[in-house]
Amino acid sequence: MTNFPIFVGQVTLRQRGQLPENPGIYFVFDEFDNLLYIGQAKSLKNRWAGSTHHRYKQFARKGLDKVIIRYVLTPILELNSSERNYIDIFKPLFNDSKVKEYLPKTSPRFSELQRLLKLTTKPLFPSCLNKSRNGETIPREDWDLFRGFIAGIYQESQPHIVVVCQQNMGEILWKSSSHRTKKRFYIGSPYQYGSMCYFFDARQAVFGFVEVFDCDLAESIFKEVYPNLVDFQVAGVRIKKLLNPNLLIAALQKSGFNKPNATQDYLLNIGGNLQDLPTDLNLNQQMMW
């Protein structure tokens, strides 16, 4: 700091509204006292008002309380020469760089849908590639190393994309649907299906995440359909998809599972209407806010 001019004041980026209206040269520092930028202003306060400064977003991403604006007061007629002189001497990091452009923010609804779809592609227990059966430790089969697959699509008031999931995905969905802000992404109540169906409103379609909670039923279904699953991309996420939706009904019937099960009833009820997911399915995230 000893090499810099004597600053008459400083504020954090968050406090920029406290800058004086006087003309001056401003010096922008990060939290480690690295000089980022030098600029001039006929009114320091107006130059930094709101988010009008051309590098505001670039600085703000470093933290509103971590970026410091220090300044010296300078007569208007001396602004140009003083600014050039300071830049030549101190060579700030950003003065000779282009203003960084940032992509538009991703829709929170779209991001949450992507997160849920990505979780269906991950192992049920990521840290455990083995399981115990009858007191014996055996490797998990390929069909037991992911949480869910797309069974098909059916039309109700709007298209419904059915994602069949194994046990443990339900807890993730419950936390998402109970979250103070994310719960607005869901429609209806899961309790009508025994707390196992969660309907995510993606605007252009509804994703019905259906958890097959009973391990025996889930094992029977996933083992049966696995040879007929292919990779498919939805919302920028690669997920497994059932080639023929009718195979889901066949797997349910073949399972011989006779216990009362609301999820099984739901799948059987909509199974006859399931169609294959179109290859040209395209979800516009700009419509998904």
C-alpha cells in the first residue's frame, strides 16, 4: 500500500452507494489486496450506482464484501492524465482485459430437474459395489447400479414422462418437494400414491418420479427390463430409457408381487397408455422458470 497514492476513502462493493459525488480516480482491490482495476469518474457515486459499472458483475462474483473500492479526489480536467499515469505505473490486472461475459443464469426449475435426472443415473449406494445376501457378500449386478429409468410418456392434461426409481430415490424427492423454494416445482400430492410418486412440473411436461419402494418388487422390475434399456438424453442429462414401454407392464405382471402396493397400481393403471419417448423431445429451459 505504501506505493499507492494516499486514498481519501474506501468502501466495499456492497457499500458503493456511500461513495462521494466528487470527481476522482478509483482503485478496485480484491480481498488479498491485489489491484484489479483503475478507473476515473466525474462522479464516483454515479459511476458505481446500482450495477451500471461495466465490470460490476465481474467484481460482484468475487463477493460484495470482498471487493474494496479506494479512491482519490481529482479535478475533472486532470482525470484523463491521472488515470493513464496510475495505470502505467501500477498495471492493474483487468484494465487491459476484455469485460468477461457471463451466460444467463440457469432456470432454478431446470437445474433441479437436471439434478434429479442425474441422480437416477448414479448407483443406489455410490460407495458400495457389493451387497449382502443370505450372509454372503456378492457384487451388485449391473441393473442394481443405478437408481432409475424412463419408462415412457403418456398424455393427461399435459405430457407425463414416467421415471421409475428404486428405493432411496424417494427420500431425495421428498426433500426436494418439501424444500421451502423447490416445492413450487411440484404439482399434486404424493400421498395419494402412498408417498411414492412425485410430479415435477417442467412446464412443457410433467416428470412423474415413481419410487418402487419394495426391494423385492424393484429388483424384479429392474432385472427384467435391464436388457431393454438404452441411453437417452433429456434436459441435457443422459439417462436410461426403456425401449418398449409395454415391457414395464410385462415386468410388473411377471414379478408375481401380490402385496397391496399403490405405486404398482399406479404403474399398471397408466401402463396401457405409455408411449415411447420421442427422440426429438426438447425442453426449453427459458420456458421453465
